[in-house]
Amino acid sequence: METRFDLIIIGAGPGGYVAAIQAARLGMRTALVEEDRAGGTCLNRGCIPTKAMLHAASLFREIQAGERFGILASEVRCDYGQLLAYRQETVDQLVQGVEQLLKGNGVTVLSGRGTLLPGKRVSVASGEGTAVYEAENILLAAGSRPAVLPIPGMDLPGVLTSDGLFQQTELPASLTIIGGGVIGVEFATAFSALGCQVTILEALPRLVANMDREISQNLKLILKKRGIETHTSASVQGVEQGADGLVCRFAEGEKEASVTSQLVLCAVGRRANSEGLFDPGAVPELNRGRVVVDECFRTSLEGVYAIGDLIGGMQLAHLASAQGIAAVERMAGKEPTVDLSLVPACLYTDPEAASVGLTEEEAKKEGIPVQVGKFPMSANGKSLISREERGFIKVVAEKESGRILGAQMMCARATDMIGEFGTAIACGLTGEQMRRAMRPHPTYNEGVGDALEELAGGSLNVMPRRKR
Ligand code: NAD
């Protein structure tokens, strides 16, 4: 077995495996170290299984509400076991696809736990023993794991992180979610639609605080309509085992309150997987457990790079992949293909929400005069056909030049449609340039055209401003 490579990557998540394929295509002899299955958190315990659950949950909700479309279904039930089998099959298919891609591109997969050693070497420990490999460059892509709050009761049976909740084989009757961030609201959407009573406790004054304020406000109303109880400015103090279940105690402003449920999910962010990754003689500079890198993803150790959740910042699969590609492009002396400053943020709730670039609030904070075009999706034909919840598409442009700076949307297919604005911002397009493209009818995407028309003075699909 070969022990010397051009590049060794530790971690086969969406950061590491994509970087490995790109490196191999750029002609580097590449090895990828992974102790689990390929695909990392995203494929095995994150994005993919969650979105599969959300898909099934949304289908369940749609069928139950089919009467408004003239579809009458009786005795619609959720078989949680079958749902989990569909979820696992989806994960397995994607993992196998990644394994084939790695093989097909000539990447050597080293199974075992990787540790960075001094002198650009990596040890790989498995049941079969430990082997040492060396490389010209090393890329660390070890990802992250769920954070656990330092409060009493977090070790009680039934108090879980997203990893633990995925392992449950039965649908809980009730679930309290600590943290109203992305994981919190996505799990709340899925579990509530499947029939579980969900309560969200969020410490900040609003849900998904990193997104546009209007998205947070709409989401809170929609979740309430679905029967999800939401407490914001609610700081959780501890969990106890009560007679009727797990009791979560929290302070909401001045008030002390509690909620009882069968299970508790702790979704308060993720921690970098830096523990145990380094030999004592090869520890790069760290900041609160995250590996510190420069703009080219170089760590403080020569020839050692790091990307993805391990370096902090926005912890998103697509960002990790883009960083992985950029890091190996730099190693190969090429300019990075993707603009890493533009990171789309997506919420796979029902309806979806997505955002890219600056919000109006952020532009104002930065002192940039902006113009905003906002289109209510209640005036969009396709949204009316599918009886979508209230939604909107908002576009933010620089006042003087008309250049698009950002977009936020909450509507069906928002996560698919945000890419159009990402392309526009990355290419410096103005609203007028975006309007040159015709949009097909009837589509949700027409709403993008309408928001751009609103930016230009008024969409033909809403009443003229003076009459509104
Ligand atoms: P997050 O940072 O998005 O949200 C955590 C929330 O927990 C925050 O709103 C925080 O205020 C709250 N919180 C912290 N301590 C609390 C306490 N004591 N009581 C009540 N609330 C408290 O983190 P997450 O939702 O755990 O997600 C982890 C990472 O995974 C994020 O970086 C996220 O972007 C990523 N992720 C992304 C997607 C997606 O893109 N759709 C989906 C899932 C996860």
C-alpha cells in the first residue's frame, strides 16, 4: 500500500469528500481518511435525513388537507418505521454514490481514525492497527458535533441532541426543543406535522435570529398556526425527570416557567471536532476549539490546511464544499472558482425560507443607501394554485447603481430560487439586467420577476402604489 501522497484529507464530509474529488481531478495523488461512512454529518446525521423527514412530513400534512383540492383521503396514517426505512434508504443511496465517485476518481480511502502528526504525517488507527502516511499537503475537514448546554439534566435519558433524536425508532408524543435556530425550527416542522406536540424554547428575542427579521416573524406565526408553542427570550435553566416526563425549566423575561414532554432536543449550535485530532507535537493555532486559518485556509502549521465546521463561521455543507474546492485550487496554484463571501442560507421549513447577500437592515447598518422591491406571494398564481401560506420575495439593491446586494424570500421553493440572486450578486448584475430574462408562467419563480419589477417602480401584478 502506498504511504506517500500529494494530499491527505482527514474527514469525508461534504467538505472533505468534495475536496478529495477536486484534488484528484487536478492531478493530485489524494488519500481521504474517514472512521465512519463517507458523507459526514450532512449525509448521515444532518441535512439529508432531516430533509427526507421534512419531505415525508409535508406530504402527510398535504394529504390530510387534501379536501381543499377535492382530494378526500380517509385513515391517513404515519408509519414511523416505514418513514425511517425511506429515510435510511435515501441516505444509503447517496453514501454509496459518494463512495463510487471517490473510487471512480482514483481517491484512496483510508478507513480509520486520523491524527495529525508532526512533519505533515497522518496516523490512521483502525481495528487492524495503526499506519502512518505522509503528504505534501494535509487538509483537515473533521467537521463538528452537536453542542450540549452546560446546565443540569442534560445527561438524563430522553434528553438528546440531533444525533440521538435520529436514533429514536418511535415518534415521541411530545418534544421540547431547546434552541430556535435552524435545527430547532426544521425538526419542529417535521415532528409537529407527524403528530408530535412540539414546544420551542429560544433564548434570543426571535427565532432564526441570523435571518431577515420578517422571516422570523412570519415563521413564528406559521408555527403557532401549526400548533407549535414557541417561547422566545426564554433561557433554559435545567431539565429534571418529573412524574409525567422531562420537565424543562426556563426563565421568560421575569417569569419562571416550565414545560413537560417525553423527549427534549438540545439544538444550540455545534462544536468543532478538534479534540483528539492532533498529536501533542502538531497542534495548530486554535480559537475556542476551532482551527484558525487565513484566507487561503492555511493553518499555523506549514502545509496544513483546514475547512468547514472545523474552522467555525457559518456551519453549512455547501460552504464546506466550496471551501474545500477553493483550498485545493489554491494548492494547485489556481484562482478559486467560487466567491466564498456569498453564502446562501436556507430554511427547509414549510414554507421554505432563504437568504443571500445583505438584508435591508444590514445595508443600512453599513451606511449603504438601498432600494427594496418586495412582492407578496399571495399575488403569485402558482402559490394560489397550491394554497401556499403567506410569503414574500424581497430584493435589496444599491440605490445609486441598481446593483443587487441581497435577497430574502419565504415561499415555496425558496431554497431552489435563491440561487438566481446568488448568481446576480456574484456577477455584479443590476435589477434591470436581471429583468432582461423572461420567467415562465405559471411558476413560483415569476415572483422573482415581480420583486424586480417592484424594485423598478411597480409590478404589473399588484395594484399601483397610489391606489394601495
Ligand atoms: P444555531 O446556531 O442555528 O441555533 C442555536 C439556537 O439556540 C440559537 O438561536 C441560540 O440563541 C439558541 N440557544 C442557545 N442557548 C440557549 C439556551 N440556553 N436556551 C434557549 N436557546 C438557546 O444552531 P443549530 O440550530 O443547532 O444548528 C447548528 C448548525 O447547523 C448551524 O450552524 C446551522 O446553520 C447548521 N444547520 C443548517 C441547516 C440548513 O442550512 N438548513 C440545517 C440544520 C443545521
